[in-house]
Amino acid sequence: MPDEKPKRIRDPVHNLIEFGATKEVRQVEMALWEVIQTRTFQRLRRIKQLGFSELVFPGATHTRFAHSLGVFHTARQLLAVIERTEGQTQQAKHALAAALVHDVGHGMFSHAFEAVGKALDLPLARHETVSDQLIREGEIKDVLDDRLGIGFAGNVADLIKREQPRDLYDAVVTSQFDADRLDYMQRDRLMTGLHSSTVDVVWLLNNLEVASIPVSVDAERFREVQTLVLGPKAYHVAESYVLALFHLYPNVYFHKATRGAEMVLRDLILHLFTLHEEDRVLDCGLPANHPLVRFVQSPGTLANVLALDDTVLWGALSMLMESGDARISLRARQLSERKLLKCVDIWVEAATLLAPEGREDASARAERIARINLACDRVVQRKDEVPGAMIDDYKRDPYKRFQDSRTPPNQIHIMQDGKPRDMAELSSVIANAEPFRITRAYVTRGDIATVDVLKNIIRTSVA
């Protein structure tokens, strides 16, 4: 019989994270404590939340394990708000479990590994696919179904798999104001030392309530959808929340050095696949039974994917640097010694060429930004003309509008005059915030010829 005494974990963000402290939730929380002890969940200790960000922010060494505990804690706070009106429900238990295990399928270096999978069309490189399989089969399923009832694990996996939240409980796990975001924006800001993305999460949580929103079914009929809504006193803090989260992307997640390291990893692994296709994978310098070699030989085997974590790659670098293949040796040395690629910021280069001669009004600025983005699109389309460069192109909106998501639980709503209103309708700051875009090229340092070709393409793309 498992030890049912309450458990406590010290956390730098939330202080104490408790499991089984109250009788009402002890059964589900102690089952989740048992989930944490599984080999599947413990693997998250060896995967850093921010991948290569520690190469820029030395304190950013926190793990997916710590983040998952924080998401569990934050989900419990959100569910406590729902419980005041809905009472204790089975759906709440599913949401709490989903918050804890939502990241169990992440590969080494988190999202950097997924870029490899996207390039090679590897289903098991997508953390959502792996998470779904790990929750429906194996240790986690055994614990959840044994302790909380047959079918519990499947319900949890179904909740995580939904791309858009359909109700209150889904929104706790997946929405623009979910437990995942509320934890990682605090944790990542703290561990990177960033001060510009501070937000008063305590005030937001204390101004939450449940409200019903009418949604059109057809031209004549409406239905009521319940969702979490912020009180009017939290309006400006909610505005800050959206912007603070948005600012983490250019400042942390898409820092040019971090993305450059991800490009090196991507190229290294892709070249390992090339060596395998040429029947000379052992030229990489690793032994035949190394996890990286086994993965390259059979990337569709779940055990091979799960054998990879950050420590496997870091531990392999010394052997990879001794590889007889020059490209493998170079990429390994670049990571080991932090001698990363040179970044050519295509967006900035285009913006400089299209800089206004004087003051410009809103209309002129919008037209100029459109021209910059068009130039970036043209450069990306011509990337094959620059084989020595790796292109990084990404866009993100600060806030997803209702017309895009089509589901109220995904939105951030504020009470105004007794009615819930979408954040983008109330805030001119959010409504007019421009999308964030990076378009960059990464080249080997000293490769002046490639840089010259690239800059010439940028100039002709602007014209």
C-alpha cells in the first residue's frame, strides 16, 4: 500500500507544492504523487525547460520536471475557483492530472528536438504524440487506472489532445490563460533573471470567477458556455500579463544565440541520419549501442526516443568531436565550446534598408512593416540559393482573437458592466499590438562569401 502521508516539495516559484494535504483531494493527489515516482516522469529531470537558453542565461537550468510540478500547483489554484460554483467534479480530477503529465513526452532540449522531427517527418519527435502514448500505455496508465478507476488515463489523454478548449476544465490545461503559461512565464522569468516580464499572478488569481457567455449556434440560436473571467480590477494586470508573456519570446525563447545553438543541434542530428543512409553512421565517433545511434537507426521506436535526454547529448560531445566526419566534429565542437554560428538578422537588415526618412503616421508605418515582411518572405523563398545558411523564420501574435480560436474558453475575458468582454475588445494596447516575427540566417563564422550572397539577396528582395 503506498504511503498516504501528505507530501511537500519546495519550489522557487510557488514555495510549497503540496500533495494530499486535504482529505477532499487526497485520493487523486496521492495517485499523482505515485505518477511522479515513475521512470517516465522522472526522465523529465534530465530535460531542461529552456533547452539551450543556459548558454545565454546561466541560471536557466530548470527542468521540465520542476515546470510540471508548477503547472500542477497552478492548475489546482484555477480549479479551486471553478469549484466554488461547480463543486468537486470528475472533470476537475482529469484536468489536475493532465496539468501534471502534459509534458511527459518532451524530447531532449525540448522544442529544439521537435525541429529535427519536423524536418524528417518523425511522428515520435512531437512531444504531444509521445505524451499521448505514454499516458495511454505503460506506467502512468497503470497508476492512474489502478488508483482512480479504469479509463481515467484515457480521459486525461483525451483532454490533453484537444487542440482547442471546449469547456472550463479544458481551459485550465490549454488556453491563453492556462496553468502551463501561468507557471512557465513566472519560472522562466525568474530563472533567466529577466525583469521586464514581471506580472502580478496573485492578483489575477484572486480576481477570477466563473461566468457564462452566449455563443451563436446559427443565425437564430445561442448557447451558454461557461468560462473563467477576470474581474474589472484585474484589467490592467491582465493587459500586463499578455504583454509580459509576449515579451518572453524575443527576449528569451527566440534569443539569437539560443536559436543558433538549436540550429547546430538540428544540423548535427540531421547529418547523423545522412551518415546512417550512407551506411557509415559509426563514422560519427559513437559506439553502436549509443542512444543517439540507436535513435537514428530506428526513430520510430518509442524506447529509442525516450532514451534521449539532454545529458545524453552533452555526454556524447567529447566523442563526436573526435569524429572522422568533419561536419559532425565541427557541430559538436561548436556546442561544446559555445562557438556558435554567426547570425544575419534578415528582418533587421530589411528594416534598415526601408527605414523611414522622417516621422511616419500609422498608415505609413503599417505599409512599411508590410514591405519588410514581404522582403523577408522573398528571402525565405530563395533560401536554396544560399546553401551555406540555415534559415530561421517564425511569427507569433501577442493575443489570439476569438475569430481565430472560435471558442470562449480560449479567450481572456474581463467583466465590464456585469458582462464578460474579450480582452482584445477592451484594450487598445492588445488590439493594436503588432505580431512578433524573426527571420534570420545562421552561417559558419568566417564564411564571408555566404554572408555577402545573403545580403545581396536581401537588398534585391527589398527593391
